[in-house]
Amino acid sequence: INIVELLSLTGLASSNSDARRLIEGGGVKVDNKKVMDIGLELSLEKEKLIQVGKRKFLKVISES
């Protein structure tokens, strides 16, 4: 799933354009690594920790 779509679907960003702005501003991390590419595709096979800003966290767990 695309990182922009994931942020907007989970409510970490209010819209796709808000998600893009957050990523371009350096405010998004996946597994403690800063995301700078708005075209990033995440594989949800493994558990992921997504951080937006200093206080918003989300753990994504696959249903297999």
C-alpha cells in the first residue's frame, strides 16, 4: 500500500495532500526511519510502526 494512502486511511493525516505535506516536511517515520519519498510502497507482511510528528503512533499488523 502507498504510504500516502495509508496515512489518510488510518486518520494520521486528514487528506492525501496533508499526508504528502507531512512526508515532504520530514514528519513521517516508518520503523524509526524517516520517509522522504511520497511514492513509497509498504509491504504489510510484517508489523510496522508508523510515526507522524512527535505524538502520533500507529502499529500496523497484518491479518494472515
